[in-house]
Amino acid sequence: MLKKYLQRLESLIAWGQTKLTNKQFIFLASILVGISVALAVIILKAFAHWVFVFATYINGIIKLSYINSILPIIGILLTAFVIKKVLGGKIEKGTSQIMYAVAQKASIMPRKQMYAQIITSSLTVGLGGSAGLESPITITGAAFGSNFAQTYKLSYKDRTLLIGCGVAAGIAAAFNAPIAGVLFAIEVLLVDVSIAAFTPIMIAAATGAIVSAVLLKENVLLSFSKQQDFDYQNVPFYVFLGLMTGLITIYYARWFQRIERYFTKYNDKPYKKALIGASMLAVLIFIIPTLFGEGYESIKTLSENDPGKLLQDTLFSDFRDNKWVLLLFVGLAAMLKVFATGFTLGSGGNGGNFAPSLFLGSYVGFFFSQFITLTGISKLPISNFTIVGMAGVLSGLFHAPLTAIFLIAEITGGYNLMIPLMIVSSISFAVSKRFEKHSMDVKHLAKKGHVFTSNKDTNILSTIDTNQIIQTDYLTVSPDENLEKLVDLISHSNQVIFGVVDKEKNLVGIIHFNDIREIIFSNFKVKYTSVKDVMSTPIEIVYPTDSMETVMNKFEASKVAFLPVIQKGKYLGFISKSVALEAYRTKLKSMTIE
């Protein structure tokens, strides 16, 4: 019955496509994608909650000790099982996969990403994995947008735009934060869009937020009742917090990448990898119980009148009222969060770093302000610093200061803290950017030129395949021939450059027409001058594996119009600068989102 209903709906949308202009259809598509993604977010949250409730119910029957340390092991093993048996042994994780699809896959995302993220992340996070659901939500939203566009045969530009709509709707629905959803899509994923593209993305974000608010009835994700007005006298402390969060994000990013690399040696043994990582996570949760799950409840606890509740049922419960022990506990939790998340995701669990960044930021903000207060340097509003600390870490990790500012303002109701949010986010971003050129999620792909960056030219060049513009039909000459053969080739072709190759097709030199212009008008010189006497060594050589950015840099350095291409010493052909620029112009036109 549902299948028949969906088929009718698709037919109706297809009929509407024939009656609407392309722009009107994109507006309609943004609404439909927003609704679909919001429903997916609700299903994901509900499923993750149901998984935890069911596990808790079962434990009520069998009464296992240390259940919070056992559940993540079960969750990560179940995730590994689903990935291996149901999803073909592989699942793409992290928002970098969206950028990779936009840059290298013509904005085409697999259909399975519309449900794979929901199942696997619910098992991982629902059973206590120390990660967040937001990254799976953005991938799911992007997959909905991409597959909608594929279903109705939209262009690359429109597919990319609808991916942005899906991502914006996902963030908006997850946090009830439409402004942050729009900014995240623009600032992090679609780094090169025109102002006109904002409209469909805003429509999708608003739609996602409305559907989520109506069905989930969640207004503010994190309520900070002790929040105080901004005091300009605290500006120096916010500056120090910005520096601190920036340095913390570098620590987090580098250790997270080390942990992920460690687990790659177990890639062919998924269950062993899951068991090792999950066991390490279980030990951390036993020591620091607040590392269990997303951690949003513990963030709320930090801002309440009695943050000492964090020490209940822990190894430190006897020191519940000792503020210095609480400070030590919070600092330890902050430093260990990267290991908890790294073990969760590196071992095969699915989730993201969005929630961990908020957890880490709130703990760092609390630690900083509480330390300053306890030492008597100044009495700081702890709730305020807990809020802006989240923005600092989010900005530094994702290199997205605008997203961080408005997301934290929206999910905490902290609009009266816009100035400190701006101070801490911008400083943290500047510090992180100084030491890490790219954000944590895309660093490994950016190095390979596989994702878009803020450099527009690099983005476009990364989509051009060098092999597609190599011209292999250029005539060649032998170094031992005299110029009579070359003059004959010139007279019967429009070539101005020739490769000189030996019997094994190795490139030994090149000859440009301008270099022999004076010689060819002398019959004597033509007859008694050999090719090897006038050939020159290429200033630069191109290889088929070179990126187009590398090729253009070689053109710029050599100041020539043609570059020879060789592979393992063998001559393949030439790349013309004019052909390369024409390919660039064509791509620029096709990729500009308007």
C-alpha cells in the first residue's frame, strides 16, 4: 500500500515538473526534501531512543552489572555486523563524504545512504557509543537531496543545490536551528554558491525545522537557566577562552586522526576491530560515565545549580561536594573525550564529531570559568562560559565560525551572548586555521584534492580529469632524422610542436616551430641538420596522474603553451594550455550554482 502511494506521489511530482519552470520546481523540491529529511531525523532519533530503552528493559530482567560499559560493546559489534552482512561490508562516514560526492562524484550519492546511516548510528549511539547523530543526519539529508534530483533527472548544479537543501534541513530538524542549518550547508559543504542559491536552502531549512518542531515538540535543545547578560569586563577572559578552545581543537583533531589510523590495520577483521575498540571505550566509560552516548544531559547538568551531580555513581562520588575534585573530573573528561569518540568511530561504530565537539566545548568552558573563579582571580558567569566554549570548539574543529555562533545561540537561547560567541569562535577558528589548514573531517581528502576548499579555482580544477584533455594525435619525429621529414610534417599539418621519440617511444626532446623558423627556409640547412641538433629539453613534464591544479601550476612556471605528457618515460602526447583553459571555462559554467 505504501509503495503504491509513493508511486502515485512520484507521478504527481513528475507531472508538476512538466508544468513548472526549473526555478519553481527547485523551490518545490526544497520543500519536499525538507519534509523528507525532517521525517528521517525523527525516525533516527526515535530509533536511537528505542534502542536504548529496549536495552535498558532487557537489563532490568537480566540485571547485568556495569551495564553502561557493556552496552557500547554490544552496540559497536551490532553495527559491525549490520555493515558486514547488510550493507556490503562498507559504509561511508563523516561529512567529508558529502563534499567528496560533490567534488568527485557529480553530486551523486548512493541510495543506501538514505537508510544505512539511520540504522548503524542508532545502534552505535543508542547503545552508548561516544559520538553524535548529527553527522549521520547530514549524510542522510544529503542522500535524500541527491537521490531526489537523480529521480527527476536534474542537472549537476541542481543536484548539488538539493544536497545543500538536505543538509540544511537535517541540521535544522535535529537542533531546531534553521539559521545554523543554512550556514552549515553554505560554510562547510557548499563553499562556492551564489546568493540566489540561499533561497531554496532557506526554504528547506525552515521546512525541516517546522516539521521537527511540530512532531518532536522540542524548542530549545539545551536550556541554560543560569545564563547571565554579557559583561564587557569579561572580554579578556573570553579572549583567553578562544585561545584555549583553539588549542584544544588541534589536540582533538590530531589525536582523533592517530586513533583512526591505528584501527586501519584491523580493516580486514571487522569484529576483532570492533571488540578491541569497544572494550577500550568500556574502560573509559567505567572511569568517566559522562562519556556514555552523546552527552547532552551532562552538558545541561554543568549549567545547573548542582553540577556535582556529575560525580554521582562514579569512582569520585565520595567527593561530590568538592569543587576541586569536580574540576579535575571535568578536565579529565574533556581530555579523554577524543579517545572515547576515536575508539567509537575507529572501531567500526557510526556517528560523528558534532555532539562530541559540543560536549568538549561545554566542559572546557566550565573548566576555564570554574578554575578562574576558584582561584579568586575573578568571579565568572560559569553558564555563559559553558555556552561559548561549545561555539569555540565547534568553530575550531569544523572551521565554521558562523555556524558555531548561530547554532549555539539557537540551541541554547543565548542570543544575548552574541558578542562573546563571536569573540571566542573567531579566535578559536584563527588559532586552529594557523596550525591546521583544513578542518578535521576533510583534511585527508583535501590533501588529495578530492574535496572542495575555499579556493574557487582549485575546486573547479579538481573536477577536471587530466587524462581527458591529453591530445594523443600529435605527430612525432625521430632524433636521427634530418629536418626534411619535419618540414614535410609541418607542411601537411597544423601542428606547431613535435615530440622527439626514440624507437622505444621514449621522449628525448621537443621541437617548436618557432625554434626552427629560420632554418626551414634554407634547403641546405634542412638537408644537413638533424632533429637532435635542434631539439630542446622540455622545461616541464606532465604525468597522467597529475591533478589539473598541478598541470596549471606547471604551465604557469614554464610560461609555455604546450606541455608533453609521459608515462614511465613513454611519450603519450601533449596538453595544450588553451584546451585546459577551455575545459576550465566549461566546468565553471556547469558548476556555478545560481
